[in-house]
Amino acid sequence: MKKLIVPIISALITITSIIYINPIADKLTNIITNEPTIVIKPTNKYTKNKKYLFVENTKDFIPYSYKDLLNIYYSVIDNGWKQFTFYCPTEYQNCIDDATKISSDELILTHLNNYVHPLNSFTNIKTSINDNGEITLKIFYLYQKEEIDKIDKKTDELINELINDSMTDYDKIKTIHDYIINNTKYDVERNETGTSPYSSYKASGPLFEGYATCNGYTDLMAIFLTKLGFDNYEIATTPEKISYSATGHIWNAVYYNGKWLHLDLTWDDPVSSDNKDYLFHTYFLINNEEMKKADTGQTIIEEHNFNKEYYLEFK
């Protein structure tokens, strides 16, 4: 049973483009002779403002290393900004080259996207670079305001209905996990063809239509986890080149009881040959070793072979 990333980790999610306003080769000596002004806009309410081992939200938008650039890209997405301009300092001679590499690397951008709140996740980033080291990012977001408002309202209603203060953290997470699975079917059509009448690749699919791919399950669970106060992000296994036919998978990582654990609703809601609905807890709050054990049955599941270099909390 293959459950693909459709439309690949909300990529839709990682289509990128780079625009060079002027030729930049051998122009590094011209980069920034005066201190530029960086305009910092207010963040939106979905900004996580977290520090993870791979990437963190930064307030320093002058890069001096590749890691600084990663943090800037991540912070712009995490803050919900539609456009942001920053500048390469003369001290960082590889700045333009490194920015170009990041901008054209779909996998890196996909993994960065997994650390933001789902309602701040993007479908496309355009990067413009000119010969004085000015870099402008333009972000196109997956979720739009009307849809976001509906998701917020419905998830708040469900939390008020399903969750109470007497419940343990474990029971809160389990209640939401079970609710989503009991009210959702896996969207086999989108998985097999790349098309579907349902918005199953987003939180709207399972929340309003009752259909999801791994993206939809994961986004909706992440939204609930955040509302309930649990730090979380999404983990993806990705092919070398993203496409509708390429295999991959995405699921939740949640910080629970002092540990980072896996939570995979897609595999806890299996597609069965008898067409019956099942609810499992095989992939509910488990560590790496427990996931490896769960994946080794009659069929060895390889979709959880994620690159720990991108998700260092699990290394």
C-alpha cells in the first residue's frame, strides 16, 4: 500500500524560481557599499517562532553563512510574509551562490516548509537577485484567508466539543487522532492519478470533505496539536526529484512527555482490501526504534526512511 505525497508535501509545495535582475558573475566587489535598510513587517498569528536543531526563526536578517540563509528563508515563511528583501554583506563572498543553491533546491525548501505552521506553508517561492547583493523573496501560500478562517473556526469548535481540562495530554492527542481517522477516508484516486474532486492534500480535505492523502492528515493534525499547545512539525521522506509519480510520505512529529515522537495518521488509517474502516494506533507516539519495528511486518515499509540530517531531533 503506497501512500504518496500528493501533491508532494504540499509541493505543489516546492516549485521555485530564481530571477536575476542583472548579471552577477564577478560582481562581488560591488556588493553593498552602504548599510541597507531592511524592512521588518509584523508577523501573522501562525508564526511558530521556534528554534529547532536544523533551522530556527531569526531576527537577524544579515547572513554570514549558509545556515544564516536557511534561517532567513525559514523565518520569512514562518512569519507569514508575502515578500521580503535582504542583502548580502561583503564579508560573505559566497552569499549569492548559496542563495541560488537554496532557491533552486526543491528538497531543501520542502523540508524548511515542514517546520512552519501548516497555515503558513507555501506552494511557490520566487527569488530575485540583483548585482548589488539585494535578494527579494516572494512567497505564494497554500492556504488563503477564507479557507484559513473556516479551518480555524471548525477546529476550535471540535476542540471545545472533544477536549476537556480533565484529560491527560496523551488522551487529548489520542482523541484528535481518532476523530480524524474515524471521519476520514484515504483518497485513493489522488494517490493513484494525481487528481481528485477533494482537497485531500490540505487540512480542508479531512476536516470538511472526509478525504485525505498523507498531506491532509498531517496538516490537520499539526493544526490541532498547535492549538492544544504541543510543539510539533512535519517529517517527510522525499524522492530525489519531486513529481506526481514520485513516491514519498509525510507525517507528524510531536514533542510529548519530554521526547520527540512520531505520529502517522495515514498509516493508522489503512486502505483495506475488504473496504472496511479500521482505526489503528500502531504509529501513535512512537520513537525511531518502535517505528522501525512497526514497519517490519509481512511487507517492509520504506516510506519512513527519512533523512535525519533534516530532522535532527530524531538523530
